[in-house]
Amino acid sequence: MKIIAFAGSPSKKSINKKLATYAAGLFENAQTEILDLNDYEMPLFSVDKEAEIGHHSLAQAFIDKIATADFLVVSLAENNGNYSAAFKNTVDWCSRINPKVFQGKPMLLMATSPGARGGASVLEIAQNNFPRFNTEIKAVFSLPNFNDNFDVEKGKISNQELDNLLKEIVKGFLN
């Protein structure tokens, strides 16, 4: 099984990338590839910009990576209760090439934040919106209070209850 994991964040120190990387590593006997949104940085999407340059090659590259996956692990950053502008822009460019951006791939949808809600607002938006981009969200996981519940040095969830919950979710996919 091949897993593509990424964070919906352009931050070089993305806590969501740390969570996505950890979660992807829980899948036994899987080949994992962690994408970085910074590798797909494109100009702000507009129909005028699209008319000027056409389909962006980095959008095609992102779509091509998604095509190689059997399963997606996505952890979304929450910026003012919504997706990060970088993630939204990537989806906007990709959807002009293929409206089914996620190409029917099953997904573990996650979010984390330093706050107690753990990205609950962005998760709600994504749960309503992502099926339109052709994915089946198999499970949703929120990690609240990232700084208290994730050991950055060890690269893993430090809260045993939350760690067990994520491990049970992953185990459910493997059975």
C-alpha cells in the first residue's frame, strides 16, 4: 500500500506536517511519501492568471502524486477558521485540471492546532467540501493543544489516550 501524506500548511515548522508524518508512519508495511506544499507553490489562482499561463505544471505534478497513492493522510492547518491560503490555492489550481483532485482515494482527515479545538472548524469545512473533490473520508482525527499533546523531539503524540485513538483508527484501516 502506498500512502501519500501532507499538511495543508506552507509552514516550514508545520505542526500539521508533523502529525501527518507520524500518522502515516503508523501504517504497517506501507510505502509512505510525505509531500510539502512549498514544493507546489503557485501564483494566486485567478481565471485571468489561468488564461495567461494555462494549467500550472506544479498543479499537474501534485495531481500526479495523488494518483500514485492508495490512501491519503491529510492534516489541515486552520487559519482563521478555514484552510490555509496555500492549500486552497493548490486545490484551486488542481481542480482546473481535474475537478476530482483526490481521484477517489480514501482519506484519513486530520487537523491539529495549539488551541483546545484542534482545528475543529477546518475539519468541519473539509468534511463537507472534500467529497466534491472525489475522496471518501474514512475517518477524522483532531489533536487539540498540539504543544501539550505532541512530543516534537520524538515525533509522536505524547497523550496516551489520543495516541491510542489514532492507532485504533489506523488499525481499523488495516483490518
